[in-house]
Amino acid sequence: MARLLRLAALAVVLVSLAGCFGGGVKHPINPPNASIQLLEVQPDGRWKLSIRLENFSDKTVHYSTLKGELRISGVDAAQLDLKPEMDIPGLNADVVETTISPNGDLQKAFALDVKSPGGAAYELKGTIRIPEADKDFKFEHKSRLSPVPGIPNQYR
């Protein structure tokens, strides 16, 4: 009986140690998201975009590329092909920046829409590459941009 108890205790210890050496629970990588955190109209007329990358996983994830289509005020604004190459801690976010050159139609539509009470609608959709998962995660985000109070030419 004592020998059986020792064997059972040894089995429990071995199973516990196996969890410490990579045999433990693997955490899934949850689909990420991207959205516009800030749009700044530059003095030369170009738009600087701060794009927020969100990690909904509970562990740090490496973001290698973001490819997407941006529509603002119902007008095609840009094709994005960004390479943030950044690690984002679990349940956190970080920002990648890019600059686009809006055409005249986009500038006019945005100028009208952003003055309305709801602001200017935008849609950002595409894929985010997570090398660890060996996968391109699809995302789609729809929201609105409104003027930042007291700061000209900035929209959130």
C-alpha cells in the first residue's frame, strides 16, 4: 500500500513538471482589430493616421503586417500596407502611424461630414498578420471621426 501511494505521488509530481516544460495549456491567439485613433490634417494637406492595433489575446503577440482598405465619408481613402513589426502585450494596444494624400473628393466629403453632429463615418477592413499563428486575421471596424475639442485639424 505504501509503495502504491509513493507511485501515485511520483506520478502527480511528474505530471506537474511536464506542465512546466511546454506540455501545459496553450493559449489561443484571439483575432486582433485595428481602428483609427487619430487623424491629423497636416499643413501640406496630407493626413497623418494613428492606427490603433488591439491585442485581445492574454499573451504578447507579434504584429508583422496590416493590409487594409480605408473608406472615409463613403469615399475610398487609401490602400494600406503597413509593417508595424511590433510586439503588443496581452489585452493591450499600440499605435502605428502612416500618412495618406486625400484626393479632392475625399477632402470635400470629409469636410462636410465632420461638421455634422455624428461626425464623419469611416470603415477600415483588411488583414493583420500574426506570424506565431502563421495566419492573416481578417478584421473590420466601422466608426466615426469627430473634431478633437480645442485642437484644430485633429479628429478622433
